[in-house]
Amino acid sequence: MCDALNGMFGDLNQRAEFALETGDVVEARFVHIRARGTRLDLEHKTLDSTHTLRLDSWTWKPKGTSCMWIGVLEGAQFNVSNLVLHGQGWWSSQHLRLRGEYDLYLVTQRKGDAVTLVIDTHGRPLDHDILGTDLLALEFVLGCHVQVHRLTAIDTHGQIVGAAGLDFGSGQRGEWNRRCPVAGPSELLATNDESPEEHIWIPSLFERVARHLHDERQDSPLFTGIAAYLHSLSSHIHASYLLVQVGLEALCSQLVAANTHVLVKDSKTWKHFVDEHKSQILEHAIDEDAGRKLLGKVLNAHQAPSSDRVLTALKHFALNIPQVAISEIKRRNAAAHQFVMAKESTARCQELADRLAIVQTLLIAVIAKYLGFDGPIVGWEWAQGRRKVPDWWSWKKLDEARRRYLVFDPNINIQAEELSPASSSGCSMDT
């Protein structure tokens, strides 16, 4: 065993699988030897070697498949619910069920406490990549960073049968802002919606985001947009603005046709034209080095500005945004070259925050259109102390956003009238 370990860890970041004396199996994506030791027992004439290992992204694999994974979800913030828990003499309603590749149950306890995360893998072994993708979708739809460090597998008898180490989100530090991309009851109330609590949009958006990320895998254009959006929630405002501007451009560049990136009819013809006039162009340069740079700029002058790709994508998705948003897109270059949105001597905090919100809203709008999401999104304009749904954003009240779930103790008898509050509002209830 020791020889195998020493040989195996000659290289760093190795995958490993261990069979324990109990018959249990532990596998890890990354394993490192933290320390080695040797103990000589003269009485029994034995030499024992010890290895201290660090396992990253590890799983103590359950022997059976019928189990649920439970852990603490730190940082999660939400003020909507589609899940009711019902026990003997009690019930609780401030919870969420989200359907991705796995089913995620976000169970709250007391206000301010961390959320309990329950994961149903539908009888499949826990896959860290699948769960990581679902958690990324969760961060986006909640509009905040979350952390999950450990999970425990519980079987149908309530016994611990496995465990896993994730450290998802462990690189995040400090306090974070929350900006949920979809409108909740407060934002809908600000837009004079008569029944703001009837539709819960987070589960609907989550299902679409998770499905696209899993189907498209690592090549999904959503990874760029989601990463930019999440980083814009936790960075300095100037860095956040630049990140979300570049993320919006990158996403739109992947979604619009390549031929919209040029300003000329034929790129080869343009290159030939520049070659023919090379000597005339170089005559205007101050020296040889400047001439090479000047020629390169003229040669690439047929490339459309990167901000045009954003406008092309917005037009493609029939998003008729106001002029203030169009102007904000074009302010990207100043931040890119100076790393600030405005000079400190003239900058106003709220104005900078609103400018950031404009670009965040456009990024959300493009992602929503790409996903086919027709629910309300959060904009940048204010109404009744809340950022309201944009006037230019068309949305529908879909039945899927009215779905509710009930989890109850099978030993209790639930009367039909207990479901009347949900049914009276037109919501469908699944158990």
C-alpha cells in the first residue's frame, strides 16, 4: 500500500480511489500527501509507515442507491417559496424546491440561519460535476454567492451511509450583494401587479438555466454570462462594471452570426485593397515602427466595434431598449482602458450603481431570451424603493410559475381544506 501511494503521488493533483477495511469506497478527484511518517517497533520487529492525505472533491460512496444528500447551504438568500413542509401538529412554508439535473430542496429554519440543502439524485451516484452545475445555476437565479462544504448521505431509515466534500464557493470572501435576476413580490407590487405572490419565477428560471448548462456542457455560452454576472455582485464597482460589460459582449458574440462582426462586404477584398495601398499608407507614418502599427490598424478597420455585437444581439431578440441603455453600452471603452467608470472627483455613488444595473439588466435580458424565459426580470429604474420590471420587457404569467409542492409525514391525515389557500389562488399543488 505504501509503495503504491509513494508511486502514485509522484505527480500532484492525482485522482484516487480507496477501498477501506469496512468495504466502503472513498474516491477523490484530487489527492495530496500532506505528511509521511515511519514508526519502528523493536519489540515486535515491525516497521509501520503512515501517510496523511488531503482529499479534494471527495465522496464516501454509499453502498445503496436509495439515499438523500444533506448539507448546509451558506449565503443563500430568497424571499419566495414554492414548498410546504407538513408534520404532526406543525407546518412550514418558507422553502424552495428547484428541479435541475438533481432536485434541490432549500429548507429554511429561523431567520438569519443557514439554509439546509437536501439533494435528490433520483437514485444515481452523486456526481460532483452535475451538482456543481446545478449549484452554479442556483447562484445565478438567487443572485448571490453560496457555499457548500460537506454533504451527508442519509438512507430511508435515517442512517448515515455516505459523505462528500465539495468546497463549492469556498474561494469567495467578504459580504456580498444580492441581485436576483427575476422579479419577486416586491418588484411586481411596484409595477402594480394585483397578485404579486401568485407567481414564483425563481424555479422556472432555474430549470431552464440548469437544463441548458447540462445539455450544452462546457461549451455553453451561458457560462460566460453567468460568471460575469456573479462576479459583478462581489467586486469593486468599477471592476464589476467592466466585468459585466465584457461578459455581455462575449455572450452576444457567441449568440449572433459571425458575418455581423465586419463592416465590409468581403473581408478578402478589403485585405487586397489595403495591400494595394500599403505604400501610400506608410507614407503617413512618423517612423518604421509607427508604420507597422498604422498598417495593422487600417487592415483591421473592417472589424465592427465590439459594442455593435451587443446591439445586434438585442435586435435579434427583439429587445427595443431605451437610448440610455444604448449609450451605456458605448461607455465600455473608457472603463476598459482607464479601469474606472468616472473620475472620483465627479463620480456619484448612486449614479455608478444605476449604470452598473443597466448593463446587468441587459445581460439578464439576453440570457433570458436565449433560454426562452418569459417571466419578469429586474431592471434598473426605481419604483416605490424597488428596481422595477423594465417597461420594454414583455412578460407573461405562466402556469409553471404557479406550481407548489407539499412534503408531509405519511402518518398524518391531511384534510382537503388545508390546501385551500394554494388552490384558491389558482396554484397547482404537487405532493
